[in-house]
Amino acid sequence: DGELSLSRSMINSSDKIIRKGGSSIFQHAVEGWKINSSLVLEIRKNILRFLDAERDVSVVKSSFKPGDVIHYVLDRRRTLNISQDLHSLLPEVSPMKNRRFKTCAVVGNSGILLDSGCGKEIDSHDFVIRCNLAPVVEFAADVGTKSDFITMNPSVVQRAFGGFRNESDREKFVRRLSMLNDSVLWIPAFMVKGGEKHVEWVNALILKNKLKVRTAYPSLRLIHAVRGYWLTNKVHIKRPSTGLLMYTLATRFCDEIHLYGFWPFPKDLHGKPVKYHYYDDLKYRYFSNASPHRMPLEFKTLYVLHNRGALKLTTGRCV
Ligand code: CTP
């Protein structure tokens, strides 16, 4: 019935290509890549059965009033109060309403971007999506700087901004957000308990400094809907990574999606070490049970989609 089916054998064969390190095969796949517009439309239609990214990308002001209590999406027993600050930062309408683009870049955070020289190419796309407030200025040649949409897990406050313990951490954060101008800052605030005070501090800093950034907070159903879509297509992902979430959302807005910085492997095809993140010293965690993500499986899925012309995955140098 035209459903996109990612059979186990397709995934296994791409697995073999990646494992055996057939760099020439991979390179060929990149050079010969061509968009398959009918497949793009079919995928968009199928995803729309599970979620409407225009709506699910963010809750809006009218969904809540200050003082409302909601249950965390991935931990239903625990609850969160919608504060005055949070409520005042909810958008009136979806920040993605009626926005359509010819080409988009979704930029993951893998160290594979280092020495890629992909900055110019990434910035040449009509809409650039980035993850977890990753730094760009120091890496501009490889990752570009344009950021129309950027995600921020609450844990970023701890990881990259010292938990806002010092004034200088807070200043660094405010400087980073000022650079974004009126881009969308997407904060998954309703997933699990633990980050609520970080989210509150972020909200307070945005309000106090009158930052122009357009805050968005994913709907309570988004993650279940995205997982549902991939499960139906036989991709068993317990908790989609930010990068996969962004690709799934982007199918609604973008005719051509180019992925960069997706490489969840500690070595490249020539055996050279690859950092987990291009900008910090975080180590690979998803080989242990501690990680909720299944990035290698996600990658294989994206690789299959690349080969079918549904998206373009760049894992080498940009020329
Ligand atoms: N990514 C990748 N390979 C890596 C690192 C990241 O493919 N070595 C992709 C993943 O899709 C990931 C996205 O880039 O979701 C952004 O990276 P990161 O900020 O690490 O994303 P999170 O999904 O938030 O991961 P974590 O929960 O580990 O913070």
C-alpha cells in the first residue's frame, strides 16, 4: 500500500556496508544521490497520520493557564506546575505555522563534522535546525552559523553552562541566546522530571534580558507520535533522539532535507577516531544500557532513507 517499510534485511545490508567500512560504496552513494520527490511526499503523508508538526512542535498559550498541573510525558507519576514565567513564554500560535522551505539542514552533533568544511553548505540551506544549543562560532568553517531552529534539553544548563552557578555562566548563556535573534528555541520541558529548575532559570533569563528568541515547548503527545510512526515502520526506537525527532518534524516543512553531523560511531570509515560531540569531551554512552537512545539503529534507518532519495546524509567532507 505504498507504506514506507524498512525491512530488517534492508537494515542488515546497510549494517554490513557500515561495518565493513566500504568507504567507496558509501562515497558512491553520496555522489549519485538524487531526491525522490514522490517518496518525500509519501513519507510526509504517512507521518501526518501520527502527528502534525505544525501543531505538535509546541504547545500554545491557550492550552494552559498559570498554575495548571501536568504529568510528565515519560514519567506520568510526577507532575509539573505551569509557572507564570513559562506561561508567558508559550507562543500564541505555532512558531512553524505556514512555514515551508525548499531545502533544510538538520545538524546533529557528531564529531564527524570536524574538518568537514561543511559550514558554507549548511548555511546555504533555507532553514537550519540545530540540536542542544551546540556552539557554532568557533566551528563555523565546519558547521556554519545559521540557526533558525535550535533545541535545548534542560540538561544543557548543567552540561554547558555550569548550572548557572556563576554570573559568568549566566552571561555566557545570555550571549548565546542573543546570537539567535528571533530564531526558535525549542525546549523539551515536559519529558521527565529533573530539569524543571533549569527550565525556570532559562525562562527567567529570557524574560529579564528581553531576549527576542522565540521559545517553543513540544506538545505532550509529540514523542509518542514520533515513536509510533517509526514503530509502524518497523524501526524499534524506545526514545527517539533529538536528531531523529528533528528530521521527523522537518518532513512537514521541508521539501529536501539534508542531514549533517549524524555519525554515532567512535571511528570513521577509515578507522580514524570520531568524537561523540564536535564541541565537547562527552563520551559515547549508547553502547551501555544507561543511554535511552538507539542512535546506531536510527543511523541505519536514515542511511536506508538516504539510499532511497528521501533525505541526504552527509558524513564526509563537503566540496
Ligand atoms: N548524533 C549522532 N551522532 C553522534 C552524536 C549525535 O548522530 N555522535 C545526532 C543524534 O541524532 C542526536 C543529535 O545528533 O540526537 C544531537 O546530538 P546530542 O546533542 O548529543 O543529542 P541528544 O539526542 O539530546 O542526546 P543525549 O540525550 O545523549 O544528550
